Amino acid sequence: MQVTGNNIPSPHKSIRLSMDGLSFFQANAWKHTRFVPNDLQLEQALARLLCEPALQDLHMANIEVDYPYTTLVPSQLLSNQDALSVFTFHFPETNTDKLVVCAQEIAGFNITLLFGIPQLHYRLANQLFSHIKWSHMLLPCIQQCLKSTKQKGETQAWIQAKDSYANIAVANNGNLLFSNYFPIQHPNDLLYYTAKVFEQYQLSQQHTPTYLIGNQETHQLLVKHLALCQQIEDYAHC
């Protein structure tokens, strides 16, 4: 099991690697290259992107991923020996020979996020950088959700919306009630899954604070149905 690092000397490069693109921070802005969904040349495109000249002179990187294979478990259940078995139990359909399982703890809440990184992507990154901190884009928002609900003593919903999938999380007073990925093929899919989660946990569409990490179009869609839906434009603000 790969345990994510916490201390990386400066300077380092921040990279976001997802199923639909790669971004890296340069000149105070994110440079982004999109992949075509289900592109058979994804690995070749990724290899070329990781050879970007701007990345060549750095040995350290903070790589954020948003791969959908994630699960949250109590931290005390994990050890270096059983993390892989826990991950496999949650995702029996995955070929763990093709994944590297990483663990990232949510500080202060006794919860650890397990996530899988494709072996090919992991190897390419390690060929480019000698020191890498792997992290998942889901974690800071789950952490902020827990902190916010604990501070305010209320129930909140947090939604991360991408083109092809979304994660919906619900927490109450610092306790995580629900978190799961859902496939998105049409904008109405997000409405459907959100409505099902709100119904399951008896959340009010008029009174439940809801935070969206997504684009303006998605916010306009959700705010028609969720009165207190607030958009957060970037993961860094989460």
C-alpha cells in the first residue's frame, strides 16, 4: 500500500490528474489538457503530457487525482497489511494487479480515504518525479464538510460534479452520513441522484445548506431545486 506523503520541500509542482484530463499549475494559473472520454489513446496522451517541458526541471510533485475508485473507512481498521484487502472488498470487480492503493487520512475525524491509481499512471509519474505526494481531490472537501457541520452543528450536503461523474456527501455535526460516486451521462442524472440522497436522509430542499464544486451551468441547474445551493469554483477553495 502506498501511504501518501505530507511534507514535500519547495519548490514543487502541483498536478491534477483525472480520467478526463491533466492540469498543472504554471505562472499562477492552471494549464489544462482534456482527454476524450473513453479515448483508446489515453495512456499515450498521458505519457506525452507527463513529458511537458514545464515539468522536466522539477523532482517533486503534489499530484491530485479524482479516480472514481475510492472508499472511506475508519482509520483504526487499517494497517499496511489489510488496506489492499479492504479496498478489494469494496471493489471486488477491480483488478488490483493494475492498481496502486493509496491511503490518506482525514485529520481529526478518524477516517481514512482509500483510492486506487492505475499502475501505468503511477509508474509514469514516478519516472518523472523522485518525490511525490499523492492525494485525492475528494478528501479536502469531505474534510471541509465535516469541519463545517461540526462548527455549525447542522446537516450539510456537498456535491463535486464532473462531466462524467459526481460525488455526493452528507454530514451532520461532524459525522459523515453518506459519500458516494455516481456516473453522470446527462445533467438530469445529477438531479436524480441528488434527489434520491435528499430523500434517503430526509433533507429539506429549502433549508439544507448545499455546496457545489462544479461549473456555473451545474449550479444554475441545482439552485432551481436546492434553495441554499452555493457554488465553490475550485477545489482549492474547498
